[in-house]
Amino acid sequence: MTAVIEETPSAPAAKPARDHTPVVITLRIRRYLPDLVGPNGEPAVPFWQDFQVEADPTERILTAMHKIKGEQDGSLTFRRSCAHGICGSDAMRINGRNRLACKTLVKDLDVTKPITIEAIKGLEVEKDLVVDMDPFFQSFKDVMPFLITSGNEPTRERLQSPEDRERFDDTTKCILCACCTTSCPVFWTDGQYFGPAAIVNAHRFIFDSRDEGAEQRLEILNEKEGVWRCRTTFNCTDACPRGIEVTKAIQEVKRALIFRRV
Amino acid sequence: MSEVERHSYDVVVIGAGGAGLRAAIEARSQGMRTAVVCKSLFGKAHTVMAEGGIAASMGNVNSNDNWQVHFRDTMRGGKFLNYWRMAELHAQEAPDRVWELETWGALFDRTGDGRISQRNFGGHEYPRLAHVGDRTGLELIRTLQQKIVALQQEDEQEFGDPEARLKVFQEATVTRLLTVPDSGSEDGARITGAFGYWRESGRFVVFEAPAVVLATGGIGKSFKVTSNSWEYTGDGQALALLAGASLINMEFVQFHPTGMVWPPSVKGILVTESVRGDGGVLRNSEGKRFMFDYIPDVFKEKYAKSEEEGDRWYTDPDNNRRPPELLPRDEVARAINAEVKEGRGTPHGGVYLDVSSRLPADVIRRKLPSMHHQFKELADVDITAEPMEVGPTCHYVMGGIEVDPDTAATPGVLGLYAAGEVAGGMHGSNRLGGNSLSDLLVFGRRAGLYAAEYVTELGDARRDVDQGQIDEAAAEAVAPFANEGAENPYSVHQELQQTMNDLVGIIRREGEMAEALTRLEELKARAAKAGVEGHRQYNPGWHLALDLRNMLLVSECIAKAALEREESRGGHTREDHPGMSADWRKVVLACALAADDGHIDLVRRSPEPMRADLLALFDRDELKKYLTDAELPAEEEGSD
């Protein structure tokens, strides 16, 4: 493996006192306003815009962005929904790394410099931080992300041992935020690549003991734009806000393809 | 005026949470051409935040459980104000809906013998909540989303078009239901469709359909401290009111007892009840487990008297009673409120929820992985090492659109159905944890089923949409652009949230609610002048300006009903009327839009008396706590 993974130091035993002294931070946001056409009808161009906001160090970037929207510029546009890191709406590129704005704390960033915020890469920007997610969801649909079984449906539940259930636990945590797929250099240059998220969602069924569609899914992922395009850079694992071992899941699919055994 | 984009469907479902998706799947399975319209991206619904589980009396962990016990718990939790028929259907059908979800592929934690595992939860007599760690809502939504993808791929094979019978219109907001007067009744209306706009382009869109299912969720964004997501602006409630339907029980708002109160940016974020179900306890600033002082008489027999007994319950539930930390949510929320008020709160106005001193760190990480992550990542708090500071947060509205219990149809508006949080009645004055996800599935399915039945019976007798209504809806929607700079919609929203939090919050007083109604009037006038800049493309300021109408209407309903109900029950606590009154149990407050001036009128309704066989599930002594003497069943002969 050639990837460089940032090591997170383990937390010190003694709990440090939290600092709640407000700081002024600069958010340098990549804006794109498609209706901002030039005087002769030239298409709108993206630009950087700085905003200064006062923030508690434990505050999230999403909160700072809400302040900008409410108090400074009502046109600032981004997706958000639950603000708990579960719906996966507010993926963005913060200081060059894909993260959820609702799970990125001010204190974890260097506030002495402007914090850059851009739309996730590889998908077309519609406005500011909002991208067209259709190609992403199309890849998700293409791996047949649903349980495939034969025979009669049971009247109660299918049985599944705790061990079998545990086998694919990790990949069921996916929130379809696109952090992994849009951090993948292969996806940036080849928009037809299924991308990590679709493979994760295929993995979720391939390794589900109740499912009988593994062969079909493996064939789909065996194609040109399937798992073999993955170059194991670990960007996806690094980017996943749910801590899913994305690269490992992709490797497990590759192995299943080689040995034809799940 | 340029031609508006139009789509024609049999059934249009508004909202894509658990209820909406289940309704859409059902309508499509009944052969209807079905559309789902949702404000967010498909799959990002508020339902994903439900952590605890789905309540269903499958009896996998304790075989004593059955639908009757579930029904009884639900009625007790709702303080007997529930529409008992809804509670009955819900308890009866929840197991089938969970099993169905499993056969559709949902992941569940399992028992040793491979069945769906069930966990304890507040107010439920037996372990009843089917769950996946603490991400059950996410799995529910994902499974329904996957089912829809599967159905669409079937349609692709059959018709060459995956969206031939079921299409999701995402990031679109509906601002008006379209109706025509119903010739069959004097003041009723009949659904012809819905009007809305694309959030991306700001362009208008009309859905023509004889049946609409509202499944838009709740109202939490009208309150300052809330666990609800941005979508919860009372859209469905307001759409129903404006179409002529009624809202019932709007005074009952559930404040989840354990929202984060510190640090400030995560204020309101929820700590799932399973933290308590798995051993977490509540302590005040003196370190005391104060909940033992707050067990109300109606629950005295059901809860542990000592810490020792409560602690034994976790491992031996058959021979011990549960700890009072697991009382229904309204009781716990009130107790926390009282402790804080009496000066025994934490520095930031909450109490301590302590799991770190009760369970080893690795057990906490295994049993509550999402909670552990959430606190670490959203707030830099390590729940294995320190207690959380928690307090009540606006979580759920029990009230909602009045529906027929069996069919989910709204009386007064033909072709309109409602399911999930947007509908009222099921949970009475207080909802039990876990009863929400099951509610979504049971009544989502029913709404889809009966909407399909209605459309089938209607045959060719569909009515056209009224062009005049479309023009009016369009004019209403663009109005904020004419008010440029007059009022900032964000300021109006913030003041609304502050008003509701301070004056119509967890503890209510007559004078404060009257004051709230005065302020709501002022805010209404200001909201009418709310101006926005820029264009219609993805304009969040404009979206909020339009949402304000809904939030203000719903807030007025809550404040009016809360002022009217002079008793305390479930999610409605009056400091000036602290007792629960059997006479008030016979009153359901219904809100409707006054014909002339756009204000809310209150009407008192009498709920239907409970069927005798259901009444017989309760001891007469227990019924005395809820019912008037005249309502009590006759005493059995020979009983003591």
C-alpha cells in the first residue's frame, strides 16, 4: 500500500478543559451563482468569497455557515438536513478534505488561516456548494441495492445468526453522502467509474447471508468501470464520516471476484 | 404567464420519510401511478435520525408480549386520549410491518437463535423495539429506498421506463393543495392536485392527482431548542388546514427529556432513550438519582422503589421493576425541568445523564456506537469518560391532521390522506419511544392502500385542476420578491422560535400563552412583509419566507389549543392547572381555518368511547385514573 493515512493521536487519559472563548474565523467559500451572467451573456464563473464569523471552538462549520446565510448573505446555498451526521446531505470539501459540515468542529481546524470550503469534486456544481447528485445515485442503483431472494417470502422474519449479521455490519452504516466517491482520484478523471459508495452498497448485499444475488452484483462490478479501477489510495476510507473501512470493503469484493466465494 | 410544468398521477405522496415511502410503495403495488414529492434528496428524510427502534409485539425476547399489551402501554403512555382504534390497529399490525421490512432486506440485531432482537424502552412493558444498533431509522429509510429502486427496476423491465409507475420528485416543495368544491357535501372539498416549486430552479410545478397523501412530518422548527431537522416546518399540517381539513390535539408537543444542553452548538441534539434502557441514569448536581422522587401515582406499581431494585431489573426483569429513568418521556422531561428550576441543575441548565460510571467503556462503545461517535464528533464529549448534560428538547408533535383511524382519510377533504407524524390521534397526549417508526409503517401502508382504493372507485370521475387556484398559488409564492428588504425572514423565524420556546414550551401558563398569541399576530404581519433578494434559483431565503406561513399557522394552533385546555396531560403541562381531569379527557380540540380572516378557530370534539373488549384489558382501578364515573364499565359482581 502506498497511501499515506493521517494518524490520529489517541486521546490523552486526562480530559483537557474545553475552551469556549469565541474566535473569529474566516470561511473562504467557493461561490458559483449561475444566474450571475456577464453583460454580454457570458456564463457565470465561480469565485472565492471570504466571510468572517464569530464562533465557539466547539461549534460546527455548519453552524458558522448558517450564521453567514442568516446574517450576511441569504443567497449562500448548501444542502443540509438532520445536522447530526446521519442524513448525509452536507458533504463538502473543507480545507481540501471531504467532510460533513455538521461533523467538522472549528477547533479541529487551523483558524489562524482562512478555512476553505468548496463543493465536492467530480460532480457538476449547480449553485455554490450544491452539486448534481444524479450520477452518484445512478451508480448506487446500478449495483442492484436490494435483497434478492428466491422462493416464497416467509410469514415472519428470515433467520440470521448474530455472526452472519455482523459480517456486513460495517457497510450498512453508509449514509450515501458521497464523501468517499468524490474523494476518489479515479472518479475525478472517470465519471463512469462506479465509485466507492456504490461498491460499499453492493458489498452490503454480497455479504448478506440472506441474499442470493451476489453473482449478479459481482458480474456488474467485474466490468470495466467496476472494482478493478480502484487503485487503493485509501482516500475513501479517510473521507468516510461514518468510519466505514471503504477500501477494505472494495478489496473484499475484489477477492470475492477472484475466488468466486463470498 | 408562461405555461407551468405539469405532471399527472393517480396518487401523489408529499414527503419521503418512512410514512411517505411506505405509502408510495403500497399505492404503486396497488397498481397506481404514484409520485413522491420531497424537499430534500431522496433518502435524507428526518426518519433517519430515529435511533431507538421499532415497537412491535413480536415476542421474540419475551414471549409474554402480544398486541393487547402493546395497545395497553400505548394508551397509558398517551393518557387515554389516543384514538383507541388507531392504537389498536397499530399494535395489531406493527409485527407484520417489521417482518415485512426484514423480508425486504432490513438489517436487524438478532437474538441468539437468529430472530429479530428486541430491546427495552420507556413505557413498554416488555422488550419490544426491533433495532439495528442505534441507527434503526436510517436502516428503515434505506430499506424502503432500496425497495423503491427494486420496484423501479421491475418497471424498467416491464415498461422500459423505471419511473413508469413510481417516480420521486426530489428537492421540490409543495406550497398549496389544489381542490375543487365537493358537490356531495356543503362545505367539503375534493383534491385535484398540488402546486409547488423546484428548489433548484425556482420554477413552478403542478401535480394533477385525485388523491394526495400527506407525510411531511412534524413542526419542531417552530421551537428554538429542537432535535428536528430543517424540513420540520409544519408544511403538511398547514397544507391540510388551507385545504379545509382540521388539526387535532395540537397542544400536545413532546419534549424529549434528554437533548444535549451543552456545548451551545449542539443544543437540542438528541441522546437516545436507549442510553437509559441500557443502564444510563439521571443525576442532579448533588449526584442524586432524582427520578425516584417523581414516579406519579398511576405508575407507582410498575417502577422500582429503590436504586438496588432498578439496577437488578437490567439483568432480571421478571423479578424486579424497571428504574424510573424509563418512565414515559413527558414524566422524565417534567422531572428534569423541576430539578433545574429548584436549583439542582448542571451549570448549563440541564441534569447529568451518566452512563460512564455504570458500564465499562468497551460495552458503551459496543451498545451505543452511534451515540459515542455523535458526542465525540459533534461536541467533543467522550460519553465513556464523562456524563452528558441533558435537558428537554422539542422532539415530536402528537397532534396533527384529523384522520379516519382505519383509512387515514381526512374528513372534509375528499382524496386527502395523512400518515405519520403529520397525522394526529394515534399517540394521544404523549408518544412512547419506538411507536413512531411502527406508526409510519402501519399507517403509511394504510394511507397508500386506501388512497389507491379511492382512486380506483373514482374511475373516470376525476376533476380538472382549477387554473385560478394555480395562478393564486403562483402569486402567493412570488410575493416575497416584491417585498425586497422589508423584513428579514431569518429574524422573523428566530423570534418565532424564541416565542414558542419561552411562552408555549414545556411548562405553560395562561398569561404567557395569551402573550404568545399577541406576538404571533405581530409576527404574522411581519412575515407578510418578509422580503428576499436575488433570483428564484436555489434561494434559501425565499424558501424560508414561504415556510414561515406554515410555521406561523401551526404555532397559532398549538398556542390556541394549549391556552384552551385547562389541565395537564402528557405533552401539555399547565402550571396553573396541574391536575389531569377526566372531564377534559372527553374533549378533543380541533383547529380549523376560519373562512373569513385566515385565523384559527377551535372546535371541541367528543372522542368515541372505547370498545368494551378493549376497555376490559384494563383494571377498573386503573381506568378510574382516566375516566369519569359515568364512563367506567359496570363493576363485576362478586369482585372485590
